[in-house]
Amino acid sequence: MSMNPIEIGAGVVLALCSIVIVLVVLVQESKDDGLTSAIGGGYNDSFYGKNTGNTREAKLNKLTRNAAIVLFILTVAVNIIHGYLNK
């Protein structure tokens, strides 16, 4: 059974998307503050805390979320295409 070009291209995109997710997650910092968070409640009312949408971490979070969405949608699409073509 041979794969058609659509399946090959989607497989390449899936592999690249998986690599991006792994690398971005490895680059992100841990959100576990340990004992400091337990004592202080983890509340950050600083300027940095209020502007979290513009930080590097926020951008990495958005990239992770978008890559995971693409991975999920592409995986479902490839399975549907594969099932449709191999009837």
C-alpha cells in the first residue's frame, strides 16, 4: 500500500509540528514556584505581572497552543483522508 503525496506532505508537517511543540515546551520556564507560591499565594501585582500578554512566556504559550491545535486538526484530517482513499 503506497502513500499519496497528500499523506506524505501531511506527515512531514505533523513531524515538524511535533518537533516545534517539544522544543517550545523545553524552552518554557517552569510555573512551579514551590514554597514561595504557597506562602504568598502566587499573586503577582507588579507591572510585569499585569502585562503578561506581551512577555516572552506569553508568546511561547501561544505558539505551543497553536502548534497543538494544528497537530490535532492535521492528525484528524490525515486519518479521514487515509480512510477515504483506502476504501
